[in-house]
Amino acid sequence: PVFPPDGFAEGWKIKAPGREITAGDLPGYMTSGVELLLEFGFMGLHIQEYQHSTETDEISIEAFKMENPDAALGLYLMKCETEFPVPEIDDQTRNSGDRFQFKLLKGNYYVTINNAGGKPALMDVMIRLANLAMEKIPSTKSSDLFSLLPKESRVENSEKLFRGPYALGTIYPLGEGDILLQEETPVADGETYDNLHDRLAVMGAEMLVKTVKMIIEGSVQRIP
């Protein structure tokens, strides 16, 4: 991406030369979430910091380049529990944000605008920085995988994409131990999310009781 130069907003300038983080450098930059990023298809990270010439205010921008738009969307959805769009940001950029951080999605880039102090007066500067940075990114659409799913009874803001065990583990913890008990259940045509959720909750509770009894009796059959 092409980050805005000095003077993109009155009084603002680049604090230091920008940084580029490769996949190999990522563990030294982040303390957690490295495996998740690599699993989604991380290609590189570009960072630029800005500061006000007469104040102590600082803002930074991080642009995560992903393998493709689907990978960028997966990361964006993982970071956004609920979306709160900023109306002033260009409508070609999917976004969610508050006075501390903007999360932005366009093409194969997931971008954050960071205002660590959360100073409300910097919102206009954050918006200006976001729009200038995102207009340089090609607007490549994702493959819209969610269009393959039924629209009936969808839960708002529940969409997530997974690409492997690290991402899936945030929803379904998958340990490395043996499987103690597993059962199958059919999903009927027209069964809603709510019905399936409630049915699996009951089924899971019954399986838990059954598994504990089997462990006590010594009859559990472990599956590696």
C-alpha cells in the first residue's frame, strides 16, 4: 500500500521510516496470534507511524497483506465481534471502528488505524488517514462464500471464516488428546440454526454425562 506523506492532515508528519514485517519476522513483532495470521495466509505487514508537530499525539497504521480477499475477510471477521461502521469512511471499504481503532477491509488487505490514547479529537485525522490509505488499494471482491449458506434464521454478525485448527480452535477447542466419545446426528432439510443449536446443546450434555460414567467404569474406548 501507499501510505499518506507528511501533511496528509494539518500539523501531521511521519514519525519515522515505515517498517515491513515478513512472515519470519512476525513472532518478534507480535506476542500472540502469529499462528492464526500465518494460517489465514499472511504475506506481509507494513507499518507507518505519524505524530503531530506541536502535540504529543500519535497515530499508526498497520496494513496486513493477505494471500487473497477471502483470507483478508477471514482475518477481518475474526477481529470484529460486532461491526460498528464509521459513516465517513469510503463505502468501498468495509470497516468497523471507534476512537481507539479502525478495522478496515479492502481487496486482500486488512488494515488498522490505531489511536492508543483514544483521544476523541483525533477521529477526523483517523478518518482522513483511513480514506487516503484505502483509496490506493484495489477493490477486489471476495468469493462471497456466505452466499452458499441458507439465509433463513441467520444470526447477525455471526459470520466467520476458518482455514485450519488455530482459527477453528477459537470456537471449538480441539485438544491434542484422544477422542473419548463421538456421535453423529443428521441435519434435516430446512432445520434452522436455532433448532440445530438447541438440539446439539442437549446432545452434548448427554454425551458429557455418558463419558464421565464410562471413565468411572473404565469402559471408555479411546480414539487416537
